[in-house]
Amino acid sequence: MLTDYHLHLRTDDPDASAAEHFSRANVELYRTAASERGISELGVSEHVYRFKQALEVWRHPFWERYAHDDLDSYCEFVRGQTDLRLGIEADFVPGAEDRMANLLQARDFDYVIGSVHFLREGAVDMDDYSVWDAGRSVEEIWRRYFQTIGEAARSGMFDVLAHPDLVKYWGPERPLPEGDLRRYYELAMEGIAESGIAVEVSTAGLRKRVKELYPAPAFLQMSLEAGAPVALSSDAHRPQDVGADYDRALELLDGLGVRELCVFERRVRRLEPIGASAAAGAGPG
Ligand SMILES: [Zn+2]
Ligand SMILES: [Zn+2]
């Protein structure tokens, strides 16, 4: 089986309406793209900050700008009108764990993907509110980023750890710490090992400035040694990116001896052997 669990039906346009994107026609485009790439197991994981209920958790100005949709309508749409697994991409907000846990536990998600996009108020992967403009050293940013990843895992709120080394997002446009980066990855490993969280392998980084898979092979290797299973996703925000560059991800997984992927249903995880299903029209998928 192949999965793509980290999908956004919405584009990043803050003004686009929910009705345009949460539609059966749009889902059909994602399904078709997935079938063409042999991916049978699909789930949608809209950003929590697109929903107005998220403002009960955190009121970052970026969230206030984006929080327009109704979370329960989204859940009803996915459950009632699609055959997609119901997921969500939720930020780990230190200090707001209880409020986020309440929001998540009140809905019957198949899985919750946990992300770290912000270090306190500063964004890792955006020009707006950028953490890189705050006068901190690259070492401090990387250290705090991977410590926060470990805390996110340990929080127990999430089934999957999204794009685990997102801090490298900018590639050559931001400084990189010198030497072996495993001293930073190590900061996250205890939380990963203790929590049993799945680690996402995401092809999204190939479409960003860094032009690499998330995570780096060394991070993935360490996660596997810590006992983490793998969730495979593209983080597509449009149909044509569903399953994008999976050949690259599968090569990495094969090279590290990974033979199984996580499948989620109502927050219960099982492992399925890796393998593409027959392409569209050639059989059930
Ligand atoms: Zn993300
Ligand atoms: Zn995402």
C-alpha cells in the first residue's frame, strides 16, 4: 500500500472560500491524481489554524488572519461526502496543550498530524513573523526547533510528526549550523522514542527552497533506531502534487530497510507493506 495522509484541499490563499475547496469535485481531482500514482490510502489534514475554533487555542496574528472556516463543517464534509480519512494538521503550541487537546479530542479524527511551524511567535518557514529576523543565532534556532519537536512528540497529542526537520526549509537562503547535524536531531529522539509517534517522510521539501525530502536521512535513521514507524505523505496543497516525487521517498525508505507504512483509522495505527496499487482503471485500489 501507498498512503498520502498529509493533504490540504485548500490552497494557501487566505481569501479562498471553504466552499470552493471542500467540494466533492475537488476531492475527485485528488483521488484521480492519487490513483495515477498507485496511492490508494488518502487522508486530508487541513491546517487547524484555518478554523475559527483554533482561536480558542492560540491567537497569533497569523492565525487570526486565516481562521475563517468551521471545524465541524469540515469534519462533516470529509466524513459524509468523501472516502478520505479524516485528519488534521495541528500545531504544537507550548503552554496551550490542554486547549489543543480539547479541540482535537472533541472530534473523531482518523489521525492528527503534529507540526512545529512556530518557535513561540516566530515562524520557521514564512517571511512574515520570521524567527530568522529576531537576532537569534542559527544554533539557537536549530536547538530550540528540535527541542520543540521532541516536546511535540512527548505531548502525546499527535499520531504523526510532520516534516520533522522543517527548520531547513529555506535551504541556502538561511545559514546552516556547521558540522554534523545529528547533535540537533538528538534533542528530539527521546520524545520520539518515549511517545511511539510515527515520523512523517514528506516530499514537500523537494518543492521548497531546500529541495530535499523531510526529514534528512540521518534524522530518519535515528528515528527508526528509536522505534518510530513511518507515515508517507506529500503535503500537497493542490491535486497535481498528490504523491509527488514518491520515487525519491521510496528510494530513501528502501535504502534504510523500511518495508511498512502506517495506516490510521479512528486514531488506531496499523502497519501495511509498502507497495503501489494498480494504476487507475486497472483494478480496485
Ligand atoms: Zn506543515
Ligand atoms: Zn501541511
